[in-house]
Amino acid sequence: MWGTFILVLFGCGGIAQVSLSKNSPNSPDGFGYGDWQSINWAFGLGLMLGVYVAGDSGAYLNPAVTLTSCMLRKLPWRRLPMYMVAQILGAFIAAGVVYANYINAINAVEGHNVRTVTGPNATAGIFATYPTSDLDGVKASQFFEQFIASAVLNFVIFAMQDDSNKGQFVASGAWFPLGLFFLMFGIGSCFGWQTGFAINLARDFGPRLMSYCVGYGSEVWSAGNYYFWIPMVAPFGGCLFGGALYDLFIYTGESPINQPWFGLGQLINPKKAIQQRLQRQKEEGLV
Amino acid sequence: MWGTFILVLFGCGGIAQVSLSKNSPNSPDGFGYGDWQSINWAFGLGLMLGVYVAGDSGAYLNPAVTLTSCMLRKLPWRRLPMYMVAQILGAFIAAGVVYANYINAINAVEGHNVRTVTGPNATAGIFATYPTSDLDGVKASQFFEQFIASAVLNFVIFAMQDDSNKGQFVASGAWFPLGLFFLMFGIGSCFGWQTGFAINLARDFGPRLMSYCVGYGSEVWSAGNYYFWIPMVAPFGGCLFGGALYDLFIYTGESPINQPWFGLGQLINPKKAIQQRLQRQKEEGLV
Amino acid sequence: MWGTFILVLFGCGGIAQVSLSKNSPNSPDGFGYGDWQSINWAFGLGLMLGVYVAGDSGAYLNPAVTLTSCMLRKLPWRRLPMYMVAQILGAFIAAGVVYANYINAINAVEGHNVRTVTGPNATAGIFATYPTSDLDGVKASQFFEQFIASAVLNFVIFAMQDDSNKGQFVASGAWFPLGLFFLMFGIGSCFGWQTGFAINLARDFGPRLMSYCVGYGSEVWSAGNYYFWIPMVAPFGGCLFGGALYDLFIYTGESPINQPWFGLGQLINPKKAIQQRLQRQKEEGLV
Amino acid sequence: MWGTFILVLFGCGGIAQVSLSKNSPNSPDGFGYGDWQSINWAFGLGLMLGVYVAGDSGAYLNPAVTLTSCMLRKLPWRRLPMYMVAQILGAFIAAGVVYANYINAINAVEGHNVRTVTGPNATAGIFATYPTSDLDGVKASQFFEQFIASAVLNFVIFAMQDDSNKGQFVASGAWFPLGLFFLMFGIGSCFGWQTGFAINLARDFGPRLMSYCVGYGSEVWSAGNYYFWIPMVAPFGGCLFGGALYDLFIYTGESPINQPWFGLGQLINPKKAIQQRLQRQKEEGLV
């Protein structure tokens, strides 16, 4: 819970600072306190520091990565619901803290007791993600971006944690949080424009709920043609897909995916096949 | 002392370069030598390099973190006043060096012998922090931002130093300075706009005193509706709160906070409780 | 293959986000989602994460580096064609994914079924590199930039991997991916403007082929006065040159280049010569 | 030599790209390929990668740091002239490569066979540093900035290399190049505007000579009221001062500076004094 709290605190705090400092009528010099890069920094280091805080529970700040780890990496299933609730709760509270911190600036931009989701002074984007108007009606594209970004996320996380193969550069241990920083920064830089790189049910749903609670109205759900469910569902599919892809083609450890189904496994994961043959030969040699 | 000196030297130097190069009438091409991100970089790496310089005294560049460590981490109390004086002195001298270095540029922007704290050409913000006009009259909000930022600072520092738990990713040892860089950068990116992320009595009071000495007038104290005491007091509260929060919920080492008060400790820090039970069982088994 | 896939996915994705978000008619606020620095970040971390993914095959994401390693570092020659096909294929597929992800935004910028390589709304630069108009007719300069950048790339890679010399700072092991990030970022910052720092046959040819397939027309080949073959050929020459330079002047390990040709080797690589004399003396001493 | 070559190649290449891409008449969209931050990045990572390349000669890319190490760290004096010549030569050649690479773009900005040091289209700043017009006549201030920046440079380098003290965070070993990156970035961010953070005779004199050779005229020497000798002389004083300061106040290893002159040493470097007393007591105890 505290890990997601830190992630969302920095992430949403970063968006708030960048967008509010640009639009505030009291910023006469137009000196923006940050730009899109700051937001990438914020989410990247939010993830990194969140992992430092929550590290010993395996860095599961994302329900979709948790699910994938349950399915492919033998994480006990019973932890999934507990983690999910804690993650959403952490994100919900963090969004509340950000709101409390920036309430004066939000009032200055929007006006007292006015909260809008769309429009020139809308500030709802501080909390939850909304697609660009290019994608307003195109559900498939919205889903696709979230799916791809989540798949990349899980694919690279598995690669960084994969110490089943000696020759590989692994970013486990002390390097893992730094690797996550770069990964998140990259996803924000490359797949973050159109749908806002939520790729995380907890990060998106928790703050969205908070923004609904503090008075942004039902438009938080309906904006972008009822976009809100996309970042809740797509990451699960994407992470599973990315994790399965890695296990299928590269992973040589044990996974339900990369077993030798009638020789098919050998075709697409030659590394694993070679390793198994060596293993067999060694065993026979010992006999 | 030298650690804080380096921190403030880079930090205030960074602000000076960014703000003066923008406003200097001799910069005809409007090519700003840096932006808000540069300031984040400056403070982040100032902290990092300051820790390299002052490392063996435990990286105490911030009186509030020092106080919290005295209360929760058994740092000897007698070091507190000594450290505080050294920290303020270091910051005071560093501000003087920055002023001496940029005096020509300040003259070019403000005019000879003119020093202003508010107004279009004000340069006092190079040295101490002043709140945005959104928050001018709202003491509670000013205090809140400083409080929250300090709490996050101390919370994450404790998490990075916490090696009481094997499974955790810790950023102690060689990784600690780099982790501090990211932490400071994050606070500057996410909670740095409204009140300027002083979160440090020494960093704010030392340079403010210097700017008073070199002739900015009494407005350095009265600006922002006598804002000056906020970054002196709030960080103490915030750091204590953040440190206590970490000890209460996550820390499994020894701390005056996470003792089992009548079973309440078990409720909110289950990790610690489980560990204690295991410990007890082991001891009984040995008997 | 997956390594190059990740490299191009982040790299081209980054360009797409930066250029499309600026030009999209639906971005009313002119808030660019990134700038040239984002593209440097994207390629730098794409390379870094690509190495994590493909690490155990020796980080060969670039056919030219692979060739140089075959010639100077005893990488088996039979791997070269296999790697090259995989690298181009990975880049080709990644470009397809980026295109699919941003197809709506490309339509919004260019218009439906309009794809242009040059002109005000051209988007072909997302996939392959095109020289600036300064260099349009100057083949030699185009070649020179690609050559120099590739030479630097290979020179520094060899330096980072060189553990033949104890006193040296090497970035092999866990530091290698991070070192590559900085190297790529540097090349993009310093030699990336005029010809777009392709320096990689796979990174440039794969996506260019994809952009041809999805309808950008034959101009993808003819633009910049048939520029397309420069980033295919120059990197091979450049990498070989850079690698040979390193071996000639600095490397003390075994390489076909730094043998003592009639005493000439001693002149230009004194370090190696001294080492060899010490070695000889030791052997004679043992006899 | 190669280390300085890499440093200047990236550094000047970075400036060239940023300034030329902004002013080129063929950049219709005003999309600057980088900003001041890119230049910080370029010098920071140029230093880092230069250290990887030249690492085993002790990272001496700067004649002033070399001199200071000769005086305070027992580096053999006979290496100093050799290193200095190599450093200047490396910088000279690197500047030539940058010039050759960007010659078309320089022609486009300045016009064929026109090379200017001052004026709206001047490009001499790519190679050597020139002070801002604020400081044109103020020799003392020019000197002061170079002096301070060099002192900080050497102070922090000594701190990072100081493993005489166990409790300290040291950035020697693998962390040293990364620490240098942050240090250089910081100096560029905080003391880089007014005189261009040369702080290095080789980095400034080598390229300045090259720019004179390729036809920028004698103004490269006379500009800024004969500024050219400042970055040649000031760094020596600054580095010596910074190094001495560190040895005086913090260093506990052996240095000609921190000997106990009649008890004075104890006053200003208590750490060293305490250590010496402990040492004495141990020796007496052994007797």
C-alpha cells in the first residue's frame, strides 16, 4: 500500500505542479514549473522510491503485474486480492493528499467550487488519465495503447528479474529500482501521450474515485466516451501477454508457458531447448 | 557544514543561473540557461555531492532529519545543536559565495544598489524561498505543503536506510547518494512550486539571513505575510511525522514507536508482529 | 531480435509521441509532450532495456558492432548473418507496432490515407532517419557524420568492456547497460541533429522498410538525394574504424590489430609494448 | 589524450548541435534540437565516458586537477607535462572533428567563408568559452567564477576519492565516473552561464587554437576584453584552493597540507586530530 501511495503521490503531484503552474492566473511570467519531462521523471522516480518503500513484498505496485506473477511466477494466489485492495487504497489516499496540497491552486485555476473534467481549465487530468481527443471515439486504439504499454512493462520487468541465465545482464538486486525508473520513464516518453500511460488499475482507479469524491462529477467516468474502464482492464491483458511472450521466447527458468509441447517449444525457444538437451545428456552421463 | 555548503552552493547557484540568465537585459537572444528542471537537478545533485563530502557524519544536512534521527534512531542528542549550527553556517557562507559570483548579473537585472524581494525584477528568490501569490494569505496551506514534503523526505530516507529486513530493496551503502538525488528531484518536481521545497531550516534560514545582510531589506522576513518561519518550523513536524509513520507501519528494527502497546502494534504493523512471534518461538524452542 | 525490437519500439515510439503531439490539430494548448531530449532519453533507455532483454547474446543490437566484434573480438563469424536478420526483423516489427499504435494520430496530422515523407506534415521521420536540408546534396558530410558517430560508439563500447587492464574504470557487468544509456544519449545530443543518429543498419532499414510497406511511397528511398544507403553502409566503416583505433592505441588484450609489426606497435601503443616487455622479462626470469 | 578527446568531442558537439540547429535558416519549424540542459548532459557524459576511455591514467583530463594531484596526492611530477600536452592535443583534434562534422551547418548559419566570434550569427562559442556581456569588463568577476567552479570541482573530486575514512560514502571504483557526471552537470547548471564553465585549460585552449586555425581570426583571443587567459590560469588556482581546503578540513589521509603545525591542525581538522591521538595511544600501548 505505501509503495503505491508513494508512486501516486509523486506522479499526481508532478502532474498537478506542471499543469497548475502553467495555467494559474497568478503566474504572471509564464514560467512553467516543469514540462512533460517532469511528469516522466515524477512517475519514474515515484515507482523507484515506491519500490524502496514496499520492496519486500516483491515490488508489486501494479495489480496486473501481480496477477501475471501469480500465473507465471508462482506467487501465491491468496495474496492477489489483499494486494489489490492495498494498492487501490494507497493510490486513493495519495490522490487525496495531492488534492489537499494543491486545493488553493486548483481554486485559482478553476474558480471556487468549480471542478471540470473537460474544458479549458479542467484539472481532472491531475488525478486520472483521459485520452486525447484524437482517440475519443476509437475504443480499439485506446485499448491497444494500454495493452502494448502494459505488455512492454511486464516483458521488460521479467527480463530484468531473469537470473535463470548467467550470461545475461540482469537488473535484479540493487539495480532493479533504477531499471524500473528507466522503464517507466521510457513508457511515459514513448507511449504516454494518447492515453496517459496509466497501465495500472490502482494508479488510475484510486485517484479517479478520489476525484469523483471531491466533486468532479460523473464526467470522470463518462469522459472520453466512458474511457475509464480501459486502463482498468487492458493492463491485465497486456501484462499477461507480455509476460507470456517473454516466457515463450526467452525464459529458461520454469514457467507454465515454456514447456515442450510436442516439440513446439523447441522451435520457438531454442535456448531453453538446448539447455534441456544438455541437462538430459548430463543426467544420462551420470547414470 | 561542508555538506550543506555544497548543497546550497549548487542549489542557489542553479536558481541564480536560471532566473538571472532569463531576465538579464544583456541576454538578447532569450536563450534561457536552464529551466525549472535545472533547479531540480541542482538541488538533487547538490544533496548527492553534499553527502559525498559530509558522508561520514551520517548525511545529516537537514536539522529536521537530524532531530528525527535523534528521536527514533538513537543518534546522540548532544550532536544536534552542533550539527544545526554547522548546517546553518554552511548554508550562510554558500549563499555569500553565490551572491559574490553573480553580483554583476544581479546588478544588471535589478540596477546598482537596488535589491528587491517582490516585484518584476526581484532576485531574493535566489536565496530563500517565497510562496506563490496563490498562497499568500493561506498559512495553513503553506504549512501543509512544507509538512507533507518533509514527511515524504523522511519517510523515504528511512525506507532507503532500512536494512532490518532482508527481502527489501535498500539504498544504503553506495546507492544512498543516488537515491537521495532521485528523492530530492522528485520533491522538487512534485511539491516544489507553491512554496519552493525548502523543507530544511538550514537551507532556507542561512541564505535568507545572508540576503538580509547584503541589503535586501526587512522584506525578506515579511514577504508572503511573514512566511519565513514556515520553512523553519514545518520541516521538524513533517520529518518527525514521516519518520514515525514509517516506524509504525513498516519498520521491523528497534524504534520507540513500534513497540507492542497492548497489542495495538500488531494491528498496524503486522510484519513486525509476525517477526516478534517467530523470535519468541525460537527463544522458547532454544529453552 | 527482441533486443532490437525493444530499442526501436521505444526509439520510434518516442519520436512519434514528440512529433505527433506537437502537430496534432487536436492539441489546442500547444503543450508538446516532450522535446528533442525525450528522443535522446527514448533511444538511450531503449538501448539499455534492449540489452537487458537480449543481454546473453552479448548485447549485439547493431549489425556494425557485431561485425566489428567478429573481426576484432573473436565472435564466431557464423553468428553474424543470423544476428543481422534477427535485428532487422525485430526493428521491422517494432516499427509496425508503433505505426499501429499511432495510426489515429498520424491520420489526424496528415489526413486519411495521406502519407508524406517531406512537406509540412510529413511523418515518415518517425520511422527512418532523413538528413536536414543543409546536407541534402552533400553525400560526403552525411557519410562523415554517420561514420564519426559510429566510430565513437564502437570506441567507447570497447573501452567500457575492456577489462584487460586492472587500473581502468570498466563499465562491464552491471554497469554496462547504464553506460550504454549515457553513450547513446551523448551521441543523440551531439551528433544527432544533421542525420538523425541512426548509426545502425537494423534500426534504420527495418523501420524504413515498414514505412514503405504501409504506404509512404518510394520517396522513403529517394528522399535526401537517395540518402537511405548511408546509414546502412557508414556504420560498418565507422564501427570498424573506431574499434581498430581503440585496439591500436589503448587495448592491451589480444587483437589482430595491436600486434607488434616490426616495432611499429610499440610506437603507437606504448602501454601494450611495456606490458609485453614485462611479460617477456618474467618468462625469461622463470627460465 | 583520448579521454580529453572524448570529453571535447561530446562537449563541443553538443554545443554545436544546440546552437546551430536553433539558428539554421533551414530549420523552418524552430524545433531546437536540444537546449542548455543538453549541453550539461553533453559535458557531463563526455567527462564520464572520457574517464572510461582514459581511466587507467587516473582520470586526469584536466591539467589543473593533474597539478593539484601532483602537489597533494603524490602523483609523480614528471607525468604533468606529458599529460598536459596530451590533453591539449586531444582537445585540439576533437575540436577539428566537430568542425569538420558541422561545417555545412556553420556555412548555412554564417555564410560561406565567414567566421565570426561576436555578432548575431557568431559560432565561435561552439569551440571556446566567452563571457556574457554582463562581465565584459569585469576581469575579477570572470576570474572569480572560474576560480570558484574549479575549487568546487577539485573539492568534490577529492571527497569522492577519499577512502581514508571508512564511514564515508565514497564514489571511487565503479561509482566514480557516474559521480563525475553529476558533478560536471552541476557545475554547468549552477556556474555555467556567465563564463561557460571551461574550468580546464585543455578543454578551452585546445579548441580555441583550432578555431583560430580554421579562420575565426584574432578575435578568438581578444574577445571579452582578452578573456582567453582566464580559463587557462584560474582553474589552476581554483583547483589548488579547493584541494587544499578539503585536505585542511576533512581529509584524514596523508597530505602536505594537514600536518599538525604547532597544534593549529587540530583546531581546524578535528577529525584528523582525533585519529592521530588514537594512533599515538595505540602505538604507545603496543610499546
